[in-house]
Amino acid sequence: MARAWTLTSRPVGLPAADNFALVEMSSAPLADGEVRVRNAWLSVDPYMRGRMNDVKSYVPPFALGEPLTGGAVGIVEESRAEGFAPGDRVLHMLGWRDEAVGSAKEFTKLPATGAPDQMFLGILGMPGVTAYFGLLAVAEAKAGDTVFVSAAAGAVGSAVVQIAKLKGMTVIGSAGGAEKCALVRDLGADAVIDYKAEGPLMKKLKAAAPDGIHVYFDNVGGEHLDAALAMARDNARFAICGMIDSYNSLEPLQLRYAMRMIAARVTLKGFIVTDHFDRLGEFHAEMGAWAAAGKLKAPETVHDGLEATPDAFRALFTGGNTGKMLVRL
């Protein structure tokens, strides 16, 4: 019997175990044009927290009692759709479950690059696309820029660090704890800030970038965004990707250095990964070439078993992941 995780109630603050339920799903025969996939890898991502609230956003909220969705990679077990055959490896958005059934348009065959399947949920997938276009298109980062990246040991942040270095930029990454900071250095960052260490973050950033920063890639918000504003050079560009500090907080965001936006003429631009799907060819061409040449690293944290999915998701908000958070089935 197939199983899937559902949302039983809307979380207040950090999601709790009783906000989720693992339920059985009936396995009906396939209709014409449908595919049945046995999931092998599931992705959990911070954006999913916003979909657990019943508010209007760029994607509809998760429905209570219905299977949750998210990125997944699996193997076709049965097909009544042209172009798909048993054994095909596919990428899709019917995650949080062990079996996915849907129309052919919901599945994309993985390219035969030799890369591990799970990389298409990480640096060669949505997090990588987010990093690539957020840095290069939204922040308009270029060679010679000094780039500050928060959550630099996370799925998106670790990709930003590598892309920036490959493009000739100076990179300052922020991460929490010695192990994550060591990873960010290994990815090529020129300087690393341990935000959990004693002392104000703004002073640490000033020490790392005494002349200020040209670009800030924001995954965190809060104190990181404030420190970046304090150290912004004239005409600095901020790509606002996420604010994980605030996703489970009931407190309003406060920025001590917000007025710096005026004097330094700082541009802050929020973006969503789907804004750039019309340019995926560029991403696949350049990132694929880097991956084939061995120039990209794909750090990951893996939880095993479908039962572990909510715990893996919750750990995103408590510093429990290095690189991409994945569930292996």
C-alpha cells in the first residue's frame, strides 16, 4: 500500500510532529497518459513552510488532509504514457510519498549526465537554479564584486558560493558552527563568518569586508540583512531569496540600518525561482559543463525512510542540514 504525508493542521511557529500524519493511499490502475513512479529521493525545502499557512502567496497553500508535495526523483514502475518506460529515472513534484502517480506532463526524464540522481534536487535542480539566476540575473553580480552570502552552507547558499567563485568574485560566506564554516571554506569562500560565535555580526562582516560589499545574497533575513545593509557599498544589489529567520517567528522584522538603503542607493529585489524558468537552457549549459568538469561540489544531509520526512523538514529551521536536505527511500 502506498503511503503519503499529509498536513493535519496549520503550524504556529516551528511545525510540530502532530501537524503531520502518514496515511495510506489506494493504488488505482493507471489511466491512459499516466505514469506510476517509485520515489527514491525526496526534497524538503524552506519554502514549504510558507505553504503550510493559509495565506495568499505565489503558490497556493497546502490543503489540509491532502498529500503534501515537493521535489522528488524516482524510477518509473509502470507507464501508459508515450515516451516513458519502466526503469526511466524522472524528476517531479509529487514528493512526501513513496509512490507517485500522475500524467506524463508532471514528470521529466533525468538527463544522462552521469551525475547522481539526487543532484537534480540540489545543485543541478531548483536550489542551483535559484542560486544561479539570483546571483547573476537578480543581483547582476560580476567578476570583481565582493559578494556576501548568508546560509552559505545550505543548499542554495553553497551553490552561490561556488558560482560566484567560478565567475571571478570575492566571496564572504556566513554559516553557523565550525563544521559548516569549514565546508564553506572548502567550497572556495575567501572569508567565512561564524554567526554563532561571540560578537556582533555586523562587526564580523566589517572585518571580512572592510571596504564593504557589492552584492548580498539573502537566505536568512534578520540580523544578516541588517549587517549587509550596514556594509553596503554605493549602488549595492541585494537578491532577496529567503528569510528563514522569520518563517517561524511571530515577531516583526526590525532593521536598524534600513536607512542605509537611501544613502548608498541600495537595490533590494525579491525573486522566485520560477521567474527564470524561461532561461533554464542557460543554466543547464553552464552548470552542466561545470559539473561534468568536476568543478561543482554537492554537499548533502540525508535522512533515511519516508517516516523521517517531517523531521528532516523541521531540521531545516534548527541548523540541522549541511548542503541539500534529502530523504532517501
